[in-house]
Amino acid sequence: MAQINPSILSADFARLAEEAEAVRGSDWLHVDVMDNHFVPNLTLGVPIVESLARATDTPLDCHLMIEDPDRWAPQYVEAGAGSVTFHVEAAAAPVRLAREIRAKGARASMALKPGTPIEPFEDLLPELDMLLIMTVEPGFGGQAFLDIMLPKIRRTRELIDKHGLELWLQVDGGVSAGTIERCAEAGADVFVAGSAVYGAEDPAEAVAKLRALADAATADAWWACGH
């Protein structure tokens, strides 16, 4: 079954607890952390994650678009994140970092920017619980989906299946009712959606619609037949 993770980057920051409640039916809340160095934007940090973790029962999926995640990522586990994603382009020792995140009790995830190929990191996949393929350049919400990422999603799913891994494959960027089916068909099973959820009149209904579209596309997908 597809997992839908609304991105609070598109929520009202003055009402985060209420915005979390508005998407109670979602699987995770996606929290974008940006440091204005790795990406040209500045957003939430550890104190906000701590507050959100106390305010909602929905687990937090923290996506760290920051420099030096080797130093900072473990703090997000301690703050209450159930899944922590670091960018391989920023990590000095990705295997060690993934193991530390897992050891602290969270799911370890690695993100790849659009221009970063998956193939050099094939041997790292068993160390991870999730892999995030960015379908826009990280840094800002509301960008248009990059269709050229679909073959990369497919190749990543092929590598996951090749090694028989129970590895979630997440996509983030421009995911909407108009793009989610293509992502699911290519091999993704976890979907981050920002404006498609929080820009809707009824965010919870938007989550349900996205899940239904992804589940229907997955049922007929090439990669799901043997799952």
C-alpha cells in the first residue's frame, strides 16, 4: 500500500499542530529541514521537531537538506523523528551515519538530488530503510515535477528488487494527483506531497485521493506483480 507523507513546508507555520491534525490519516508528516547552505533556503530545526513530536501522534519523517548531517542527524532522532533522511551529497560517512540513526531507534534514509545517479551507491542500499529520489531540485516547495526522474526511479526499484531488500522508495517534489500515478508505476511507494495536500480545501481528503491513485497504479505496475 502506498504511503502518503504531507510536507509541512506547505502548511501554515503559525498553526503547525492544527495542520498536523488536518492530515491525521496520513502515514507520516514530512518535515523539511534546510540550513541556507546546502540549499538556498532556511526552515525548521530541532526545536520545531521536538514541539511537533509532542503535538501529534503521526510519526515524523525528517528530510535534512543541510551540510554536515553526520553531526546533526542524530539530534533529530533524539528530538522525536521516526525517520531521518540525509543527503548523500552532504554526508562524509553515509554508512556510519545510517547505522547511527538506526542505533538511536529511527529509520535511516538517504536522499539523492536529481543530478546524482543511484548506481554508485548500490552497495549502500542494505544499510538503509528508505531511499529518497528528489523529483525537483531541493530547496523550495511548489516546484514542477521533473519527468526525467522517472527512469531513475525505475532503475532504483530494479536495484532494490535485485538485492531482495525491504527498502521503501520515496519521491519528493511536484507530487500531485497529476504525477503520482507515474511515480507509482515507475517504482515509488512513499510519496511526499506539499501543496497538493495543504493547498486543497480538505487536506485529509486530498491525502485519501492521492493514496487511492497511487494504490491503483501500483496494482498494475511491473514491479509490484511479484510483491
